[in-house]
Amino acid sequence: MNVDLLLQSPVFILGIPLLFAFLTPLADKVSKELRNAVFIIGLLLTALFVSLMAYEVYTIGSWTYVFGAEDPTAITDVSFFRITFLADGFAVLATLTIIITAVGVGIYSFGNMKDFDDLGKFYTLFLLTLAGVMGMVLTSDLFNLFVWFEVTSIASCGLIAYHNERGESVEAALKYMIISVIAGLLLLFSIGFFYGEYGVLNYFLIRDSMDGAFIDILAIGLVMVILSMKASSVPMHMWAPDAYSEAPDSITPFIAITSLGSLFVLFRLIFFVFRGAVEPSSIGNLLIILGVLSMFVGVSMALKQSDVKRLIAYLSVSQIGYMMMAVGVGFATLGTADYGAFGVNAVEGGFFHMINDGVYKALLFLSVGGIIYAADTRDLNRLGGLAHSMPFTTFFFIIGGLSIAGIPPLSGFSSKLLIYKSVYLYNPVLAIIALVVSIVTLALIGKIFFNAFLGPDQKIGMKIPRSMILSMGVLTVIIVIFSLFPNYVVSEIIAPAIEALGVAV
Amino acid sequence: MNVKMSVVVRTVADIMVVPIVVFGIYLILHGHLTPGGGFQGGAVVASSTALLIVAHGAMKDNKTDLSNMESTGLTLFFLLAMVGLIMGFSLFYNSLAGTGGIFGGTVSGINPGYINTGGTIPLMNIVVGMEVIAALSLILWMMAKRSGSLEVEK
């Protein structure tokens, strides 16, 4: 009995990072070059299987992968009691977002981390985090979700504490660990509610048997709070600026990607599993409130920062708000005529913003990492004149910065325009808040640009390694592609994702 | 700093290590037949490390060997999981079960506990045992070293 290799791709997306995570410390004992080679081969193979899965989903359609079955793609009733993975348009959107950032960050790490020793463990943790996030977005089993949630938390906690000679890093990691453990245990608690009530853990079976009893609402509320906490939404954002700014420069975008992964899981659960059992407007309005709070508080807290990495960290919190607000508007209008009129566009805009955000946030964090590498300070008041010595990094920062602010030709604009237009029809105030936050974001990007790059050459810049330039270049190319063909991205990647969640018009 | 225990303790510890290790290996090898398995057996074997560290207060610097053993165990575990995948089934599929050979035998009814059964499960127990022995010993080693109750011989 032979199963098509393409249909096995979901498990390879998970398996390759796990296998290579355990291989890197062994390769590290042989030589540094071999370790780097093993690491990058692992990343690229994962990327290959992500694209194979995407190809298969777009040509054949979605399928369920059953672990431990003789034929993993044939679904029977019994197989629902096993661990299952769901490969569909939404999983493709999520895995694509994650893998683009992961490859960029991976290449960047070669140059950025080359002065540190014991990197075998660093790459192991990196690949374990990748496996954890991939598992989170691919799984269709609640208990399995908890397992991958914990894998991600533990591995990324190790990454945040990597510079353990600095007290701040250890503090940030401790904070992250406490938040993650609380979140993980509460997630297990809420999964217990579902299991106790229905005796099943599979997304499909829970969706079919859910009746919207009080205990369901309680469990759904818990799950939503936990996943928004991990997605660094205000008011549960306190861990994010610390963790983002104290993690090694090359890893920060990857920690941000784990937040985005939690957001993907949240959207998968509310649309795919909980949709039938709840009043759409209640969850929708909760998401809108969390989103508006994140947008506004995130950007206001960014105003007073002088640490450049912390500033970007707060901006990233505020970007999470856009996605939550847009998807919240979409969810609130579910089942009404408004959904067809503008709700679906709001969801499209939210999802498009997620993939955009993954890429431009990575580019911003990485170019800021370049500044810190070259000038050895993060204080905006001490930086200056770097454009003279770092023309490439300056260019990449401009691309990323204009994209996060939503300036017309760039990809951030396309997704934000979709959000503004649709959210305006739901409630004009929301669109106005979103616009104001965008303007403040632009001002903040201008502040970093003027402080760090413009001005007389202070001769503090030192050459940054070529691999850092290369990775930022790759991310810039992806942003440019998204900017040039936004309609294509929406129709080819976002629309199948919405269809997979069962809410296409 | 002299952290050695008395000669009685050291002698008894040296003697007790043998049955502890044997019992741990028994648990690992019989994981698919009786309660126990790779993790439990590995933890039992690693407890002998704790005994030796407490009794002798000194140990050779074998951190690298332990961490190599850990990575090898994990890699082998995953490769075993992928055997099912390569044979055309799913990940973790027990493709060796019932094929004959050293771990491929079948059992039926009440039996005295044939160890050469279970397909990939006993093999996975062995590599998990290897990983757990190495990892827990490493943790004990590091904790003892940091707390100053262990002298490391180069």
C-alpha cells in the first residue's frame, strides 16, 4: 500500500524540523559548517514541503491526515479518535506565513549570531519552535493543539533567554514562561470542558456536537482569552515588548511569528469549530474591542519608547489589533446580509494583513537588528547617520516601514485598504481609529528613520555580514511581489483560506 | 571542597548501581509487555547517576558524551518513526509488526512474555531509554556541578 508522497506533506512539514533539530547538535560536534548546512537544509526542505502541500491543496483540494493509520488519507469514523492534521487553504496560508519568516530569520542568524558559541542548541531550539508553530496551525485535534502550544512555548522561552548573561533577557524569558504556563494550563482546562461534555477532541466532531450550552461558552471564552494572550493582544500584551526586545536580534521576528501562529489558531477555532454554537456578534464584538485596544494602546505606548527594538515591538502589538478588528467585523456580520456585502472583505483584509504583517514585521525587526549589530546600541538618541555606511539596510528599513504604515504602493496598503473599506461600512468610528493609528505608525517610522539613518556620518557603522543583507533582500522581494499583485494574492491564497473555513460567500 | 561520603556509603552505592541499572534496562526492554517503558526505565537508570554523584561527589567530565547520546537517541527515534513513512504508510505506523525477525514476531493468547514482538515499539523504547538516561544524567550532573556538590575531573 503506497500513499502519495504529496499527500504526506503535512507530516513532513512537522517531521523535517523535528528531525533536523535533533541532528544539528550532532553535526555541531563535527564542524560549524556542517551544522549550518544541516540547519539550512532542514529549513529549505520544510519550505519545499510547504509548497508541495500548497500545490496539492490548490489542485486537488483539502484532506485530513490521520496519524498511525495504514492509509493516512482515508477517513473512517474510527480514525477520528486518532490525532489528525487538516491540510486546507487556511493551513496553507498559515504555514506559508510562518515559513517565509523562518527562512528569512534562519539565513539572517548565520551572520548575526556568528560571534556566539554553542549555536548547536540555538538552532535546535529554533527548529523545535518551528515544528511547534507548524503543529499548532496544522492540527485538527484539541489535545494535540495543547501539545504543540507547549512545545512552542518552551522552545521559544529558551530562545528568548539565549543571552543569559544579560539580566533583562532572563527576566523577559521568565515573564514569557509564566504567561505561557498559565495560558497552557488554562487551555488544557478548557479542553477538559469540551472533552468532559462531548467525549471527543477532534475539531470536526466537536463542531458537529456542540450545542452552545453555558459550559461551552465558558470554554470558548477561555480559549479566546488564552490565544489572544499568546497573540500579544492588549490587555494581555505585557510579555510581548520584553520578549521581543530581549530575544536575540535574529530571533525576534520568529517570536512574533509564534504570536501570529496563535492568532491563526484562534481564527481557525472560532470560524471552523465554534461558529455554530455561539452568537456571532458576541465573539465578533469581543474581537473588535480587543483589536481596537491593541491598535490604540500599542501605538500610544510606542510613542514614548527610545529603545528602537521596543518601539517596533509595540508597533507589532498594534498591528495585531488590525487583524483582530477586521476578522471581528467579519465574524460579527456572519449570517446576515452584511456578511456578503462587506464582512467577507473584512475577513479577507484581516487574513491578507496577517501574511503581510509576518513578512514586513520580520523585515523591520531584522533591519533594526542590523542597526544594533552595526552601531552596538539600541538607544535612538545615540544612533545617527547610519545611511552613509549602510545603504542596503536603509533601503530595507524604508520598504518595511512604509509597508507597516500602509503607504500606497506597498503590500501593507492593500490589506489596510480592504480593512478600512469594509470596517467603515460596519462602523465608521472603527475605520477612523484604524486610519489614525496608521498615521501615528508612519510618524514613528519617520522618527526611527530620522534618528537612526539621517544626519552626519558618525562613523559608528561597521559592515554587517552578507547573509544578513541576503535575508533582508529575500523578504523585500516577497513584499514587492505582494505589493505588485495584491489581487492575485487575495484570489489565490486568501480566498481558498476563507473557503476552507466554510465562510465563503 | 571534600564532598565525599563515608566508605560505607560509597561501597553500598557501588554495589547498588548494578541492580538499579539492570532493573532499568529490564523496564526498557519489556516496555511493550509490562508496565514501564523507555522513559520509566531511563529514569531508573539515571537514578543510579544520582546515587553515584551523592556518594562520590566527583565525576569525570562526560558532558559531551551525554549530550551526544541524547541527540543520537532523539534522531534515531524520529528515524524509526519515519520508517513507516518511507515504507509508504503514515508517520509512526508500526510497519515492522508481524514481519518476523528480531522484533517482528507475533503473539497470541496467554504467553510468558515474548520479548521479540511489537514491531517498532521495543526499538523506540530502547532509543527513548537512551535519550532519557542521557538527558536526566546531564541534568543531575549540571545541577550537582552548579550547587558545588560535585568535583569535575578533567
